[in-house]
Amino acid sequence: MATAFSSDGEVALRRELRSAVAAAPRSDLDGFYEMGRAAAFVRDGGFRKVALQFPDELLADAAEVAGRLEAASGAGMYVLGDTTYGSCCVDEVAAEHVGAEAVLHYGPACLSPCRKLPVLHIFGQQPLDVGRCTEVFRELYPEQQSRVVVLSDVVYAHAMGELEQQLRPEYPNVIFSRLVCGDPPGPAVPGEERKFGRQFLVKAAGGLQDYAMFYVGAEGLALTSFMLTWNCCPFSSFNPITGCGRHETLNVNRALMRRLYLVERARDASVVGILVGTLGVAGYLTVLQHLRELLCRAGKRSYTLAVGKPNPAKLANFLEVDIFVLVACAQNSLLDSSDFYRPVVTPYELELACNPAREWTGNYLTDFRDLLPGACAHVELPPAVPAAEAVPDVSLISGKMRATHLCGPPTSQLPPSTALACRDQTRALAEISPAASFLESRSWRGLEQQLGQTPVSKAVQGRRGIAIAYEDEGCEQP
């Protein structure tokens, strides 16, 4: 845990970026990055300024790709050197800094719908041995009447058509999902699943629980999100890098129990920090307001924090916060906070903790848009309950009594005698905040001015140089 709080920045400065397609000829860039489709997107849209967003592993090719696109389209290309949040999300904030009219997003993507700019996703066509993948599928599902939904990482989506041609004659009940960038038009038909930018139609009478899931891609956040969301389905996977397949043995129930433990921590918390983990996913402002209202009705204080990419060192600065809730895309919301000073939960887990009307049904939600009004999983907040009539509840962690009822909607006036207190003998009033209360309870509160107590002295000449070697220190002899 010590390395998480104090890491050597020189490692990041000296890190070399290697191209993901370094083994392929340079002429293959046109196929890997789909130059023709990208140039046509820019020309057809009439864009004059376009932002190119690359993940770290593809950033080495950014200069050459930008040069070729400028020559093919005549538009100005701006490479985004660093993303504000996760690289899977479209960074509209960085694109707006250069006045970009559109974004070309390269590499793996969460396919979350954007709010403002038109976006073209170019995933990068990673190679897939379709023959080997077909063999693994036959080994994992020897029964040809098996009901299986095939999912894939976005970088292998280009080969799913060929894989379907190989499997469809033998497996009539196999279903291939297709990628959907943005919200699909029209309402979903009965039996249709729309999650994580994937869309497929389930035809069995028993619904999705009668199907197994076959994932083409390496182990990662995408697969974890799929398994938690569709936890009623058995999963298997094929790793194109190793050429091996397996039945996924991740204990989903154990993972869910760990997340439900965080729900209990959220019930015990009195101060919650809302972490803004995206500025581009549609609906993030609405869910921020929803979480603020939920916490206010639950009698908890909240802070809204925009710290970029969260890490243990950043969040350790907010010691008065009992727990954090991360508003991010579906893939980045499941943050492993085992190394963090305080736990980090998802908006769905916070709703389970603070909304008495929401009950655990076995279905886990990672997309915060499902919680908003009008969405499939939205649950209205119940009416307020007087404190005298509230059902008592005991914390499963601390064993103490806690309040779980909701208060009335906030009013414009401050509550009497709870938000204001006398600051000193002059009867001046000051507003009480969790940060101030936490600071008052600490024995060391930082440097104090001590006006009128410190003697005044003239300025003197200090040391010169840098901290690693001041001029008056001299050099050590070996």
C-alpha cells in the first residue's frame, strides 16, 4: 500500500511506447486503422478540425496516422496526448479545447453514447484465428443444440461474420451480438438485449437464463462487467492471444458478496464523495443530481469531486469522506478499491444502500443510465418517514444502530440549529461542514498563522540550487 501513495514519477517519464502493430509492415496501417473509412467520415461530414484519440499502446502511430488523414481529407488533425479519464471513453472535453468538430476514437471502446460531438470508432482490427476459435467452441459446446450467445471484444468484431459462417450450419441456436455505437433507434422489442454497446435478440421462451455466453477476447474489465450483469448465464471464453479456451471459473457469487459488503459500508457512511469519472457519457449530469438528491434524502452529506483518473494518493487527501461513489462508464465503474484508503462503490450500489424501495433481485447494474427516470431499472424514492416511525436497523459491520429512513425533500431554508453554530465569543455564526468538523477533531491542523506572536525578522539569503544538490553542500567523495 505504501507504493500506491508514493510512486516514482521518473518511471512514467522514461516509459517507452511501443506500437501494437510493430510486427506488421508499415503499409498495413491503412488496414489496421481503416484510413479509407476515417477519411470518408471526415469528408462527408465537412469537418475542418478533427481530434484523434489514441490509447497509450497505439500512441506511437499517432503522428503517421494524422499525417495520412490530413493528406486524404484536407482537414486539420489534432492528436489528444492524454485522456481526462479512461481511454475507452470519448474525451469530448479535450477535443473541445482545440475546437474540434468531430472525434476519431481508436482502440478499445466502451461504446457509451456521447453528448455533443459526432464520433467514429475505429477499434483496430486485431488478428483472430477463426479456425482455432471454431475448434475451441466445438470443444466447449459439444452439443449442437446448445443455446449460446457469442460476445466479443471490439477489436475482434471484424471477424465475427466469418466465425458465424463457420458455426451457424452446425449450431442453429447460436446468437451473435452486434455492436451498436450510441443509443439504437426505437424501443427494444420483446426478448432484445441492449447493453454495453451490444445488441442481440433472445428467442428462447425462458429468456436469457436458458443461454450460455461465449466471449472472444482476453480477460479484462469488459468480461468482468458481462459476468456480473448476466450472472444467471454460464460463461466461457477464447483468448485470441494464447489460442486457448476455457469455462470461466470466476466465482460470481463471491464477487457479488464483496460488492454487497461495500453496500453495507455505504449504509454506514455519513459523508459521501461523488467522483466525476466521465464528462462525455450522456446523462452524467442527470445522475449527479440524482445522487445528490438521494444522499440528501438519506441524511448524508456529499461532496462532488473532479480529480481526473482516481488513484489512492488523490483520494487519500479527503480523509473526512467515509466512502466514494464513482460516476463513470460501465467498464470503468467497477473500480478495485482494495488499495484505497476508503472504498469506492458504483451508483447502483449506492442506490441499494440509500433507497429503501430498491431491493436486491440478483441482477447487477453497471450502467448508471439504467437508474435514471424513464430507464428500465429506475425506482422512485418512497415518501419521507418521520424519525419516530422509522424501523430501526443495525449495521452488519459495526453492530451499531443506524437510520435508514428517508427525510423530506430539501427546502430552500437552512434547518434551524443544525447547520449554523457560534464560531467564537463574538457570537459570529459559521456553517458546520463535515470537513470543518473533521479538522476540529484532529490534533494537528497544519501550519497556523499565529498573528502577533511570531517575532519579525529581516530576510536572509537562503540556499541556492535544487533540492538534490544545493550549491553549498559540496560533492561526496567515493
